[in-house]
Amino acid sequence: MIDIFGRRFNYWQYLANFWSIVFFVVIVYDFIYNNAVEGALEIIAFIYVGTLAIYVGNKEFERWYSRHSEQHPGELFVLAWTMLIFVLLALTLIFNKDYHMPSAVISSYIAVLTILAITEKSKSLHRRRK
């Protein structure tokens, strides 16, 4: 985290948000065109999960050393992911599409759920410690 014009700028947060948007757009594109970019999804998933893990790890480190003050609820990531997965599955059934959910998407969803569970436990332990 760096200070720019007196404001704290967390580049990991912006990078995680950027890759979230890119990943979601490519997932939707892949759905529309029946797994047309499945290979690219694997690469983007790897970058996305890595960036998200670094951002969350940095955020938790700051929480434990009393330097974390901003609120960016991970529940919003989980909600967005859950809705995306649900909508894609529902549309696949409704339109009887020849589409299968790529393993990169499923594993990324599980990674997001895992990261949220770990951060929630860390947050709970930190509150008890104080």
C-alpha cells in the first residue's frame, strides 16, 4: 500500500478487482460461444486466484498488525461468484445449451469460497484477541 496525494492506495485491491472483471467478462463470453476460450480461462483463473490470494493475505496481515482500517467485504465477491455460477447453470438448462462449466471456473469459485472462509476465521480470531 502506498500513499498518493495523502490517500492510501492499495494496488493489490485494484489489481484483484481488475482481474475479477476481466475473468467474469471472459466467463460470460465463453458461455455465449460454447467454451470458445476455455484455454484462456485457465490462464486468467490462475492469475485471478493468485492476485486475490495476495490481496487478501496482505489485508489480513495488516489487520493483525493494526494497519487495516478499510472495509471491503469478501462476501460481495462470493455473492457475485455464486450468482454468476447459478445464472450460467440456469441458462444452460433453460436454453438446453451445449455448454459445460470449465474446471477453471469451478476451481476458482471454490478458491474464492475457501479464501472467504479463512478470512472470516482470521477476522473472528482477531476480534477475540482484542
